[in-house]
Amino acid sequence: MSARKATAAPSPVAQYRYSVQWSPEDHEFVATVLEFPSLSWLDEDQFEALRGIEQLVSDVIDEMTQAGDPVPEPIATQKFSGRLNLRVPPELHRKLAIEAANHGMPLNKYATERLTA
């Protein structure tokens, strides 16, 4: 049996969705953050690229706060309604409705199962 240590929530900057990947064009790692699509950080070391983008996000948040601008909410803490409206071609709508009927279930339930598969 393993025990899990209770931890406090990470700093607000750490709650954003970061990505670090190799950039063949730049010959370095590029770090980006989902909630701030215009920001990126390049570094030869992937961990330094992450540290760099986190510091940049922190600086930008400070500037936005001082200017009274709204700061993007981390996607991890955003609330979602569970409703998703999709526009699909009529032929696909018909096909899904037929498949749902063949499986004996409502279209929304069938579509949800297909999306989670």
C-alpha cells in the first residue's frame, strides 16, 4: 500500500499547459504554452526551454496584472458545461443517426461513445 503525500496547489504559472519539442528549423527546443499562443522560448536544453517559458509567462502575467488586463485562466482550472455543438455534413449526420439506431441508443450517447473510443 502506498501513501500519497498531500501537496498544495502548484503556483498559478505552473498550472498552464506547456509543451516542449525539438525545432528542426531552429536546431533548439521550443517551449510554448497553450493559453498564451503568441509566446515561445528557445533553448538548447529542453528543461531550460521549459524554465524559460515559465519565467516569460510569469513576467507577462505581472505586466497584464499591472495594466489591468485580464489574465488567461489555465485550461486545467476552466469549467466546462459538458455541451458540445458540432456542425457536420448532412451525410455524416444521417450515417451517425443510422448507426446509433442500429446500436439501439440515442444519437448523443452514440456520438459520445465514438468520441471517447
